[in-house]
Amino acid sequence: MKNVKVLGSGCANCETTAKLIADIADAKGIRIELEKVTDMAAILGYGVMTTPGVVIDGKVVHAGGVPDSAKVAGWLAPAAGGGGCCGGCC
Amino acid sequence: MLDALAAWLTFDLIGLSRGTHLGEAVWFFLYDVPKVLLLLVAVVFLMGVAHSYISPERTRAWLANKPLGLGNVMAAGLGIVTPFCSCSAVPLFIGFLSAGVPLGVTFSFLISAPMVNEVALALLFGLFGWKVAALYLVLGLSVAIVAGLVIGRLGMEHHLEDWVRNIQMGAAPDLGDEKPGWRARLGRGVSHVREIVGRVWPWLIAGIGIGAGIHGYVPQDLMAGIMGKERWWAVPAAVLLGVPMYSNAAGILPVIQALLGKGAALGTALAFMMSVIALSLPEMVILRKVLKPALIAVFAGVVAAGIMLVGFVFNAVL
């Protein structure tokens, strides 16, 4: 199960982002553990300056603004076999 | 062309007559709404495309370890084009400082980013013409540069809250930002229009509606007594009045434009607008988390003084 953290001080965009991720996970039947991180020191600890930020399994994948749904779906999808995503092919 | 179209709609199609209160108000509304909306969409779109070139992380890297002076000028300029949302003001502030951007330079950015924004510029351009928009741009940048310089010179680093100075900022994440193609850049423009224009259009239309009412019904020169040039206290009063207000330029500017037609002075009006945007109470509350009261007071005082100066200069020159 993926652990998803939404980093943000509780602004409207952060709520929207958390809801968007939850909705897409629901729609795709993917079970995730969704957490909201509002502590400023923790947010900055991830190196994120612009909220909302998104952390998947401990890795920052997004910062600044509401992500679009295609991106979210990409994060939630099970990792492609053999980690073949490094050649810039996809 | 929009002028003719609005006149045709008002006086021929709807059948109102020129010179009546209602006729003038409706004509004003039908002329202003499409003109201002078109300009707003165009400017916001271009700014969205610009955002695909400049991220806060990149701006931070440019500003790191820049000396006061040059750094302040760059910070104020980058404040216009860097994507910025006031809800990120605190992490951005700390992120800049921890990467070695001087305090005064960081303030120049934080003052310029909300004040000299594309919505305000587009509306000024649409409602008042390019000269006023250019003046606002230059004076807004000047306020941001000078206020940042003053704060930097005062050496107030020890007036940051303790937790800010002790913070451990993580390394900037690698988001794998490969260079976007032109299609992605245009996409940024479109989504920026959706976000910004989608949010401000009801305010804009309400503002123009109120402005149209003032244009049609309020007697000429009524405002001259309250907001006219002769009243020296009008500028400080406008700045004070702007602090508790936290609105967007979209709702206020059309009303100001209508008031100008009734004898209000432009400098007073612009000072009011800058104050509403740059000195908002909610933002002070947010910044209080990272700044001790003395630094907040200096920040508010310096920016307020700068805005008043702008108001007086405008009133004197125009």
C-alpha cells in the first residue's frame, strides 16, 4: 500500500489536492494511506517551498499548485516492471 | 469596435436613450466587461506561459548570495513573473533564507510578488490605459526594492522567530522537470487562465456593475471633496483603510475607475489599492509565525511609507 502525504498549511489548494488524490485512488480501487502534513518544519524538511506538495512513499513528487489528475493517476499506478522508466522513454 | 458594439446594444437593441442615468450605466457596463475580460485573459495566459520558464526554486537559486542592491532589484523583478501564492509565503520565506538569500532581498520579493501581479496590471491597462499601468509597475517595483533595502540595511536577522533560524531545510527535491515542450507551456497558460480568471470574474463583473452604477447615477465631482487632491490626509487615510481589507484587485479597480470620473485623485486611489493588496491583515498574521513583532512593524511601516509616497507623487504629477 502506498503512503501518500500532502504537504500544506491547510490552504484551499491543499484540501483540493488531498481530496483529488483520495477520489482518484477510490475510482481506481487503489488502497492508499493518505496523510496531511501541516507542520511547517516537517514541510520544509522535505525541501518543499511551495505548497501543496505531494510525497509518495517518502519521495517528493510534486510541489506548488494542485496537480492535474493524469499526474496523480501516474503516481498511484503500481510501479512499472523492471523500473524501466529511467530512459526518458515514457 | 467594442465601443460601437456596446453603444449599439445599449441604445439600439435595448432601446435606452443616451444621457439618461440607466442608459449611461448600461452602456458603461457593456463596454467595460468584454474589454477588461479580454485583456485579463490575454495577460494571464502570457503569465501562465512565463511560469513554465520560472519556478520558485529557480528564482531562489538566482537570488542566493546576491548583494543588497542588485539582489533587491532582481528580487522585485522576479516577484512579478515567479508563480506565487500567498498561502506559500511562509515556506517560501524560510526556503529563500535557508538557501542564502539575504533577508532584505527576500523581503523585496515578498513585497513585489503580491503587489505587482498580472491581474492588477491587466486591469489597470484595461481600465486606465497603458501609462497608468506602467507607472504602477515602476512605482510598485520601487516600493519593493527600497523597502527591502531598508530592511536589509537595518540588519534585523535576529528578529526572526527562533524556530526559523534553527530549521533544517531538506535538499530541494528533484522533481524530474525535463524541459517542457511548447504544447506544455501553452497548457500552463490555459490552466493559469482557468485558475485565475475562473476565480476573479464574479468580482470583476460585480465591480464593473457597481462602477457602472456610480458612472450613471453619482453626481459629478461628489468625490472631489472626499478623495480629491486638495485633501492631504486622503492618501494616509486611504492606506489605513486598505489594511483591514483583503480583496482582490478585480473587484476594487472598476469601482476606483468610476470614482475617478467623479473627481477622486488617482494617487489616492492607487495608494488605496496598493495598501489593500500589499498590506493585508491576514498576511501579517501569517508572517507573524516567522517574524518577531519588531520586524513586522518595520515591514508594515516601511511599505506603508513607500505607498504613501507613491500616492503623493501621483497626485502631484498628474
